[in-house]
Amino acid sequence: MKDPVNDWERRLAERPPIRSGFTSDLERKVRERIRMRETKRRFPFRAAAAVLSIVLLFGGGWWFRDDLKQILQQDHADDALSSLANDPLKDEGDLILKVQDYKYSNFMSDIGRPFVLRHPSVEFSLSTPPDTDQDKLLEWIDKEQPDVLRLTPHQFQELAGQGKLKALDAFASKDGVKLDSMYEPVVKTIRQLGGGELYGFAPIFSTEAIIVNKKLFEKYNIELPKDGITVEELLQTAMRFNGTGVAGLTTSTGRNGFGLFNQLGDMSGLRTLSPDGSRLTLDTPAWNSLWNKVTEGLTAGWIIDNVLDWSKYPNGLSMEKMSKLDAFAQGKAAMSINAYSYGNQLMQYQVDPSDVDWMAVVPGSVDTSVGFYLDTIYAINAKTTQEKAAWELVKFAAGPEYAKKLIGKTGSEPVYMEQTLLASLPAEQWKAFYPPNLDPEQIVASIKRGFDNKELPKIQSEIYKSGSLTMKAVLEGKLKTDKALGSVEEKVQSGNPALQKGASQ
């Protein structure tokens, strides 16, 4: 007599998979098999067999290896079957969901394929706008009518204001979506961008914190910094390492000495341009005072510039070689202002824990939007004809399944932050990246500043370039410190005649 489970697997494999990996006939058979779950306690091997059969249905099953590895474990097999059995789209028939894509997108590997594994009747049609210009994006949406939009915060704000997006509160309430399990400042920011309504979800975000090597503080008997440390207190703490042979503060990923100076200024609430963008405001007493402290630290060595010159490494660097060039990872600097992704980088370095035992604290920034970055917001086109499937995708992107894949494995912070998901990580290494004082109004104002002045990116780039060269000249003794910021303003203003030079205040 043939084994019924093995025979069922054989029959499922008789026809090649199509579309998302399932034929309609095979999908029906899988679902019929799942409906027999009431016998699973007497025949636990059948649950695993059903999941294994799902694997056979995917021509590119290796794409799903992380999801499959998880659901094939004994503790997760029933969850996988339950996911399919309770699929809210199972009675909708074959669906083609049109999703806005980007040129360099990881949508299918990050979101799309895991979603299809749980909703096998869905196929994705990905379409990329030809231009990021707001007017052209609107034209593209009107023409292509994607069901799900993946938007920058500015694009999201514009489309929400024009009534182009579906409000999601009713959907969330009906499905019992735990909005209180999402990082509240991000949800509030999205609401503010939508004029008070919730028109989208963001799966990930990024913040910066002060990463601290506890070993060095203990070694030199210096009190550990606490949450809310101000820029002035941060520099004073870094200065206490003067003469120890290690730096108190190092420049962070991608920032040179001027970049650190600019970052500290932003945290202090200083601006390089006036609110209307018409006047340079760098050569002021507050900026000059900060300049003197940072250049003093760089000269004395209690601040070090640790930015890599990538032109020296045209073929890139291995993680092992990068770790050896990283002052903080090598125990040569006590603090670094960095993103959560850097913590993940430290774990990948696998440095000797005797050198680095790190924690993170929340900076007491005057402007809490500094270092905050919101990448993609998922929203539903108000004119979609696939409302149910579009909602399921948006909900999945910001839900616990995707968040589980992010925790401790990538450099991104999931917006969905239920405590059980974060329990596997040391609290002192992740809590600072979810600061409770993040102000949505400041974030929205920062987004507005970035797009109201179209020349801002160009001017900021010129300030950074000129400032970096000027700081180098000061540190080499070729330029007096008190002339430095005036020199930067002079150079930037000469290339932008419409800009006024700022007067000292």
C-alpha cells in the first residue's frame, strides 16, 4: 500500500509550477490538505510533509530559504500551515498586485517572496517610475495606477495632501493591527505627514546614538555617559581621556572632522543657513565656539578622525580588514556617534570582547530630528481595484514577520518593536536607538526644509567640501582658527551669489 503522504507529494510535483510558484490546481490541493489539520496531533509528520510539499512547488525555493528554514522547524510548521489556512486572500482567486518599485530595490527578497509564501495566489507586477520629480511621479501614478506605492516622506506628504492615498485606520482597527506595538514617534510622524490621518506604514527607520566602550571608561575610571547627554557634556567627557593614549571621541562612519563638527552643531540646534535659505549663518559666535573645541580636540588627540579614504581601497575591504582600521572597534576610542547599523557592524567584526564591550546612550539633542532617517513608506493608491490584497501587503511590510527577520541581522531598526522580538538583544545596545523624546514636529519640519529649498543639497555639499579643506588647513597650521568659518562662508557665497553672508550674532 502506498504511503498517502508520499503519494500526495508525488502528485503535487507532477505539474511544473507557474506564476508565483503555484498552479491553481496545486494551490487548491495544498489548501485542501491544510484543511485536514484537525488530525495533526495524531499525525504530526503530516504537517511537516505539507510544508515540504510547498517547497517543491517553488521553482526558486532557495529564495525563501530563511522563511522556509524557520517554518520547517517543528515549532513553526503549524504556524506556516495556519498562515496558509487563514489566508484572507484565499477566496479572492488569482491576483496580480501592481507595486511601485525602484531601480536598486530589494523588495522581492525582503518583502515580496516571503509575502507570496504566505499568500500564494498573489503575483507581483513591479513598475518603476522613470523620474523622481514630484510632478512626473504624479503623471506616472495617474497613468500606471499601481496598487501599492512605496514613497519617500516628501512624496508621501504630497500625495496624502492631494487625496491620492487610502486612509488605513479603519483597516487596522478591523484586523486588530497593534499600532501600539509600533515605535510611536514614527507612527506619529506618518500621521503628521498625512495631516492627522494614517495613510501608510514604514517598515524601518534609522536613528543615531552615542556608542560607548564601557571597558575604556572602566579602565580610566571615568563615569559612563547617561541618556540625554548634551553636546557640551559629550565634549567634556571626551576631553577626560586626554593623555590616556586613547581618544574620547572618534568620527563616525563616513564623517571626517568637519562632518563631526557639523553633526554636533546640528545636535545643538545650530543651522548653517537661515530658515528661508537666503543667508549663511555659519560664521557666528555659537558655531565658532564649537569649532574651537572640536579643532582643539583633534589637535590634542582626544578626538580622532577615523574616516577611511576609500580611494586607497579600489577593490573594497573585508570585514576583518575594516575592523583593524576601525579605531572604536580596536579599543582606541571610547565613544562614537553612530547609527544602529554600526552596532551590527561591530557584531560582524567579531572583535575581541576584551577590547570592546559596548552600550549606547540617547544624545540630548536640541533638534531630535538630527540623525533620524525614514526610508520608505508603504501606502495604498486611493484608486486601487485590489484593496484587500494591497492592505495585506502594506500590513505585512510593517508587521511582526518582517520585523523578526530584521532583529539582530541587519543594520535597520524595525518600526514594529514588540518587546518579545527585542528580548534576544541586550537592552543597553538597542534602547537608545528608540529614543522616547523624538519629536515628530521637528522631523516633519526637517523634511520640509529639505524640499522647500531645491538648492539646499548643493549648498550643503559645498559647505562640507569647503569646510573639510578649511579644517585640514587649520590643523596643519596654515590658517588661523578665528578666520576659518568666515573663509568657508566666503568660498560658498562666491559660488552662490544669491546667498547673503551671515553677520556674527
